[in-house]
Amino acid sequence: MIKKLLGVLVLALVIFGGFWWLNNDDENTVKDDDVEQTQAQDESTAETKVSLTINEADAPLADAVIGDNVQTLELGNFFFEPNQLTFAAGSTVALDLKNSEGFHDFVIDELGVQTETFSAGTTERVEFTIPADASGEYKFYCSIGNHREQGMEGTLIVQ
């Protein structure tokens, strides 16, 4: 009986330790001076998509360039809040994706938007231009595992 109890205790400690290690990985933590930028060329529209991991102090400078088309989305297991966004066709949009828990990404297939995976406690900024002739509704979602199937999906309305 004591051997079984010790076995269960050791297993619980290993699981807890692994979870703690994954969530406290310094490599995934944004520090004050860290700014990570990735660019991807979208061949169909010849537009450059820029994705930034930013700290809160940098946001006002970036917002001045984009104007009123800056929206913050909170995301976690398994939601986007808000889960509906509305922007004008032809506008340049900046979305600050604040990840409160887990590992996620952000995808809008029809507009060629996709971020890298990012971890809890970080904010990922994704900027893109909506084509002038793109009026309609588009689904955005997290493509990690089965997150989309668990409800991690929303709607972008372009007017």
C-alpha cells in the first residue's frame, strides 16, 4: 500500500513539475527590451504581413500609425474575447492578441493572416490590410490542436 502511495505521489510531482516548467520557460517570456518581428510575404496580394511581440509601453507609438483600427483581443483556453470584430474594407488593422493561458495562434485563411504560436502572458500584434473589395464575413480561429473545434473561433466583419 505504501509503495502504491509513493508511486502516485512521485507521478503527481513529475506531472506538476513538467507543467510548471512549461509555463515558466524564460525563453517564452517577453522582457521589457524584447521585440520580436517576423514578416511573411503573401504572394497572392503582394502585401507584407508583419507580426510583432510587443510590450505594453510600445503600444501607443504603434497605435499612432494605425489610427482607430487597433483592437485588443484576449484569448485563452478556448475563447477569443471579443469574438466578433468589424472593420472597413481597405483599412489597415492592428490586433493586439493578449494570451491569458495556453499556447495559441491566430489565423484568417481568406486574408492570408497567420501568427506564430505564442505562449501565455505574451501579447502578439498582427497587422494586415483588408483589400478594398473584401466586404463580407471571415472566420478567425486558433489552429493549434483541436482548439477551433472547442470554440476558439470568431468572425471578422468587413463593411
